Amino acid sequence: MSGTVLLYGSDPGVARRTARALAPLDVSVLSVTDGRLGEPEGDAHPVVGVLIELEGAAARTIIGHWRSTVPEAIIVGYVVLPDAELWRDMEAAGADAVTTRGRADRVLADRLADQLSGRRRARRIRLAPLADFAGRLGFVGRIPETPVGAIALFHLSGRLWAVADTCPHAGASLCEGELDQNVLTCPRHGSQFRVTDGERLRGPADLALATFPVIMDAGEAFVELPPSTTLHGG
Ligand code: FES
């Protein structure tokens, strides 16, 4: 065996399908029925992944724990009932992917296969249906907690743009700054950045702003984070 996936959930069908999907990868499945955190004891293999039913009360804690203690583990959450807010919260909490119960085994197996073969996929955070942004221009939202810190969203020139919300000079929240066309001015000391590519246009900041791709998929908008992203700040 090359590793163990911890399964937090009570559905025997998910456990069965996951064990079947992971067998070709030489990865075993260990059901954790008591919500326990910590490395499995005995001769279990290192944790390479976590599959978790998100309706469970402690889901956020469990995701945060494994994201920070085994940053390279693939964490996939699944929802039993569609709940866009829960979905987005758990992606922001550090899950690599969120899916439905019926697809959970496949999504986890695909992600693990990528990782074991050295490929890493970008992580996505769901924003909202695209229609929610129609008719709103300029600053349209802030995602407060992501593995790369807060992200500010802008709707300009018919597209969504995602940039780091934290000014690289002294950490002010840029979404509180002024936007003039595509130029964002930091509210604290006046550094200016171009929202569409993060370019620094005026100091005192001496770094550009991090930018993140915004992807449209089936009418939904997602921000893509770099594949190597690990949690910062919990
Ligand atoms: S904190 Fe933004 S310019 Fe100083």
C-alpha cells in the first residue's frame, strides 16, 4: 500500500465505492466513525487523502486539521444535499475539491492519481453563479478566508478579476480603496495597482499584487489557487 485515505462519513455506499476506486492506486480506506483527528495507529500507511461528508458538525475543524498537519494530502468533501454556501465555505476552509456524494469516490481517485504521478491541479474556490455579478460593476465581493489570504473580486470590462485583498506595502484591505477604471488605490498610503494584471503603478508598495485566474464553469464562477497552496493562518 502506498497510503491511507481517511473517510469521515457514515454512508456505507461511499465507503464501498471509494475502496474500489482507490484499489488500483494501492491506497486503502480507513473509516473514522468517531470524528477522531490524528494519525491512524498500528500498521496503517501514511495519510495521503481525506474524504469527508460536509454536513457533519465538525467538517471545518477536520479539514483545517488535515490541511495544516498533512498539507500535501488531497482533501475532498462531499455534500448530500446541494448547498452552495456550504460548498464554498469548505473550499475556502482548505478542501481541494467539493463534489456530490455520488461523484466523491471518482473525484478523490482522480486527484490522488494526479498527485501520485506528480501532477498537481490548481485548487478552485467557488464564488457564485455568474448571473449574480451581472449588472454590478467595480468591486463585487471579498472572500475573507482562503489559503492565500483574503481575495477581492472586481467586475470590469465584462470579466471578473480576482486579486489579493491585502496591500503588499503594509497590509491594508484594498477592497476599501478607490477604483478608477481599472486602477485601484490603497486606502492607507495611496499605492496604486492595476486590477486586471496586478501591476504596481505607484508606491510606496514595491511589489505587484498577486492575481488569480477566474474560471467559468457551467454558469458558475470559480477562483483558481496555485496547486501548491497550503493553509495560512488556519
Ligand atoms: S498599506 Fe497600502 S500603500 Fe501602505
